[in-house]
Amino acid sequence: MKPSRALLALLGALLAAAILLGSATALGLHPPELLGSLWRGLLVAVVLLALLDAFWLHRLPSPRLERQLSGNLPLGRWSEVRLQLHHNFTQAQRVTLFDHLPAGMDFEHLPQAVELRPGESTQLGYRVRPLSRGHFVFPRCEIQLRSPLRLWRGRRYLETRDETRVYPDFARLYGAELMAVDHWLNRIGVRSGQRRGLGLEFHQLREFRDGDTLRQIDWKATARKRTPIAREYQDERDQQILFLIDCGRRMRSKDGDLSHFDHALNASLLLAYVALRQGDAVGLMTLASDHPRHLPPAKGSGQLSALLNTVYDLDASQRPADFSAAAQAVLSRQRRRALVVLVTNLRDEDDEDLLGAVKRLGRQHRVLVASLREEVLDRLRQTPVQGYEDALAYCGTLDYLNSRSDLHEKLAAHGVPVLDERPSRLGPELVSRYLGWKKAGAI
């Protein structure tokens, strides 16, 4: 509880009057005794009123608070939190409210001043934007009450514990449920390459049509029906994809509000959603993580929720990437042939360790190395050189990019495809590569 501005103003006025009276007495002006008695009476009245007002404020019941908070919040997106106040006040009461948010949450429209009217519940809202993933607790809410005579302001804590989980930003994935997958992929800029071959899974027999190849003719069925019968194929729907996500220190770099690790998760979830819609199985393993995770590949819409629950509280560590150990873990746990998507941020020092690891994986699995390229590198490369410092930055950027290109070429020379993309484009490019390989029967 602390004094209001009104009480401080009254006390200040009484202090000023006391100074004037004291100064007049010191100067020998001898003010009337009535003024001194009036001042003492006002002081006693103010003190008594302040004590009485403080007592009334202490007797005021605290409002009851209900917080409406979603159990799942998307990372980096604004979401609304609703608060409802219930009270038993017999007179209108104006309060100031502030909700105690956990660290790692940005917010808007707090604190708020609201008026509580007798017989009514009051609702208000504010917005939050999570800046990191994980499990968060909203412990309590703070309000400031005014005393009946407006001489004091009292602070009350309303203990209302609510919990939420912050997941990678996958809201756009659920928006795709209302449209065909192909239309949705085109809308977000994913390119579906032209089919160059036949799928690997038999679908049905039908009559021979113009455009069918001789390889499609089923000679036994043709002999029975005495008319050309062709086999119809579809893209194989029983394939497996395993994401091997680097959680090491190189993934702590940031582009915008999100780290490279968050971009890697978003891109992996985007591809996982598309692959699950195509009937494939999707799983995940972590590399260089403080808390290693492994989710075996599985099919069905429930697998996306399993992926989210596996990675929502993961963060990039300070560990270096050990690609050899990761390759051994994949080979020991993933027996069936799969598309292994290694999502990392390649460095020139990764040369021998990475090459040996992906070559071991390539003997049993199809491997794709997806590397995130910092946005700042493209900006520095395109910035005009206007001085010595600019020249140093430009040359350093080119040298770094050339070293990365050499590593990419070395991997490609050993039959390991590399997808080097800016973080914002990694997801669509991963989906494009996956669809291209799937239609060509290359997975």
C-alpha cells in the first residue's frame, strides 16, 4: 500500500503552510494563533482520514480472476489472452491490472486500467508473442486498488496459475487441411517437378490408353481379356523419412527473430506434414543435443503431434556437432532404408567428419544434406564497397562462401546432394526436392 497523489498533495500543502508559519515566526511577524490551531487541526484531520481510508482499503475484498489462455501457442506469433474479473464491490472501483508473464514472452496492452461496476463482471484482453519454445507458467496477476477516499493505492496479487506450451510455428500447416495439397503447395511457392518415370507401387489394372508405354502392358491380363490391359502405378506410399536435426552451437545463429534451429524445426515440420499427407512415415533424431530425442518413423496424422511434442522444448546447445556419432546412431536404430534429411549449418571445418559420416549413411539410406545459409552473407555480398572496412567484410564473406562451396562440391562429387538455402526458403525447397524425388521414384 502506498499513498496516492491526492494524499501527497495534502501533506505537501500542510508542509508548505508549516514552513510559511515557521518562517513568519522566525522573522518576528507573529502570525495569528488561530492559523497555528487551524494547521494542527487540519493535520490531525488528514492523518485520521488517511488511517480510516487505509482501514477501508484493507477491508476491501480482492476480485477473483479467470485467465483464458490457449494450451498451445505458436512461436513468434501474436496470440490473445483474455482475463475476466469477478467482484463484490458495492461501488464502482477503478483498478490497474498487470499480468505476470514468464520470461521469454513479449506483450502488448499491459498494464490496463479498467472500471469494475457493481453487479457486473469485467473482461479485458492483451496480446503475447512467445520468443522461445518450451513450457511456460503464468503464475499470478497483479492489481492496484484505490481506497474509497482516493488517499491510498493498494497492491493485491491474484494467484491464478495457468500453463501453456510454445510450439514451432505450424499454424499454416493446419490451414492446408481445407484445400488440396497440390494447390496449397503451389500457393506457398513449392514447385512440383514434372514426373520423369513411374511410381514404384502398383495401383490397378485398366484398359490400355493413348500415351501408355509398352512396359505398362500386363500380358497375362491382355491374353485373358483379349484386349490390351495396362498396369497403373502410383507414387509409393510406404516410404520412410528420418530428420537428423543438428542441435549444436552452430544452430544458435539468428536471422530475424528466429534462430537457425527454429528455422530448421519449421522446415522439418513442413516437410513432415507433406510427407504424412502422401502416406509416408516420418521420424526424427537429434544431433549434438543436451537432451537427445529419437522418434521412430510412423504414419498417420497423429505423428505430426508426436513430432511437435518431441521437439517443442528443445533448444540449441553449446556442443559441437559429431557427425560420425550421429551416423552410427542412425545406422543402429534405423534398419529400414529411409530418406535421411540432415538439417545443419555447414562450415568449412566439417570436411572430413561430415563426408565420412554421410558416405556411411549412403550405403544404406538416401541422404540429403540441408544447410542453412545466413541472410547476412547475401547482404554483405551485394553491398557496394565504399571503404576499407567494406572491402574487408566483402573479401571475408567471399572467402567464407567459397569455402562452403568447395565443401558442397566435394559432397556432390561423392553422390551426396546438398540443399544450401536461406532459412526463410528452406521449408519450401525441402518439399520441392522431396516431391521431385518421389515422382521420379528416386527415394
